[in-house]
Amino acid sequence: MAKTLLADSHRRDFRLPHTARSFDVLPGPDRAPALLAELAAAPCPYRPAGADLPLALYGAGNLGRLARDYLKTVRRDFVIAIDRDAGRIALEPAWAGLRVLRPDEVPADAKRGVRLAVSVVTAPYVPLETALLADGFTDVVPFYDLAENFRDVHPLSNGWFAAPLAPEDRDNTAAVLTRWDDDISRAHHLQFLAWRRLREEWSFAQAPVANGDRFFIPEVARVLRDDEVFLDAGAHHGGVIEAFVRHTGGAFKQIAAIEPDPANRAVLVETLRRRSPQDARITFFDCALSDAEGDAAFHDGLDYASQLSDTGRMRVMRRRLDSLGLSPTFVKLHLEGAELPALKGGRETLLKRRPLIAATVYHNDDGIWKTAAWLMETLPDYRFLFRAHSWCGTGAVIYALPQERGA
């Protein structure tokens, strides 16, 4: 990475600051469709952000590290990384040799000369953008909006923009909104849609973003039993499995960990075997869940963004959950956009075993209504919840809980 700041010699397009909207009251099943109507067809004033200016990164946490590696993969440089905890971060081996500064250490001409990609989704974006603009930065964008420009070489899709909703899409989305089990779900679904459609940051005072309990919200955690068969598809490095073991106190029947990326799987196996070297209850699979069998292109080496994609050079086996011979009582899917095909490929298993389900829905427009509608139409006597676990339209998870597992 380059270590010198570049002069402000580029002419840039004017970029509107993003706007926020807050609500004091949760949307009920009658109010939610009206709010949907407000955002369904309105024009979006934003578009993917280009890399036509020198780039800088704001935030050096988990997303900042992914952003750093992402830019290297798409052969783009950045001139500086900015973080409020720059002193500590600059000492980390992962940032060795790179210029990491606090915001107050960045020269004024540098603030005017870069496109600052914000690599933070654990806090609201708009207040952060407002503060950075007030501090002298003149071009601030969400990192995922920048990533949208490189989808032809990198499949990361967290920055997708939803098109205006056609009448069928609007009707189906409205139907899903009325079928959520609680008003928090309606609030979080609308918050997700507002960012995806308009890049507006909606928030509901009585439905804060659930930052810390992804996949184990209280409604799930309180009904876990000591005989769970946990299927973790998209197991990555095992963080969710470790959380599952903590939540069950180590009392479970079986874990099936599915991770097709070879590098991720190596870390996963080493991590879990180091923690529990003699635990024969954990089984590892190197396939990718889908609704069809057979090999397919897979883009590996992208950390938690590795996925089935035509941009990939390796091949992996696609398997239907129904063909794996598993009897899960809890299914977690984080598949970078392949969640709905994976669900369809497990229809018989889901109907027979009636597991708890937690599926991410923020990687493509299946999350607008298609994944929720399929679950709602396929699984009788289930409760359905939608939770946003981070900002900028990310971290959205659908939870399906069988009624017999308790209220």
C-alpha cells in the first residue's frame, strides 16, 4: 500500500450527505404497509461510489481489515487508514507498514484530497458521516457502496441497491410485513428496506439494532435444549459454533459444520479441535448447500466473503441439505446470498425435523421478501422474526421458531 498522501488534483462529483429518519412508535401491521409505500417507488439519489479519487479507509476493525484486503484483491490502493484507536492498531502485525492515523492527525489537504470509505457498520452511519464532514473531509461514502463497482471481479454484495418495487414486489413485501410475529420485526425490516431502496437511515427508538446477539437472540437462546443438533452452514472460523457451545454450556448432541473455503475450513478445524480435541460430536463438511447437486464455481480466499460465484476459479460440490442425512434441530445459514436456494434444498428436512432457523438475508434482493415468504408459506405453525444486527442494511437475519419450542 502507498504511504504518501496524494494531492487534491481530481475533480469529483458532488455527493449528497445521507439523511436519517427516526420514529418514536413501532409500526404495527396496519402502519407498516403505509411506511413501505413511502419508500417503495421513491427515487434513490445515491449510486455506487467509484475509485476515481485516492482512497482512504475509516475504521480498522473487522470490516476495516476486510476492506483493506478487498482493495488489495481488486488491485486498488489506499493512501491512509483512519481510526480513533490508531495508536494501538498501528502496532498490530496486520497493519504493519501502513499509515494509520487518528482523525485529528490527518492534514487538512489530505481530508480534501481523498474519498473516505467508512468501514463501520456497528454504529449508525449518518452521525459518523456528519461528524467526518464537519471535521473537514469532503467526500465520505460507505465502504460497501465503493465495493459495488467491482462486482465483476469480486463477489462481495453487501452494498447492493434495491430497484423501485414493482407492484408484485410491493404487494408481497407488504404481506410479509403483516406476518412478522412482532412490531420489532416490522421496524427492522423497514429499516433494512429504507437503506436498500433509498440509502436513508431509519431507526426506531423502541427497536434498537441488536449488535451483540446475532443468531442467538433471546427468543432463540431461551429455548435451546441439551440435545440440539446444530447445523452451521457458512461456519467460517467457528465463531458462531463457539457461541452455540457457550449458550448450551457444552450440552448438545451434534454439530455439523459446513465450510467450503479451504483456508477458512483449515482455521475452523484447528480452532475447534484445539478447544475440544476429543469431541467426536463435531463433523466437518466441505460442500456448499444449494437446491441442486453437482459442482459449481466458488470464489475462495475471501475470508467471510468467500462464496459460490462465477468469479471463482475453484470448484466445490453443491449438496442439498435433504441429501446429507442430517437431523438438525437448529439450522444457521450465512451463505453470502445462497440462503434461499439452501432452504429450498432442505425443504423435506425442515418439514420433518422442524428446526429453529436463523438465515441471513442481506446479501441480495431475496431479502426484500422472497426468503421470508418462502419460509412463511412452507413452514406451518412457526413464528417468524426479523432482526437487524448492524447498520447500512447489513446484519439482517430471519428467525423461524416452531411453536412447539415455546413462546
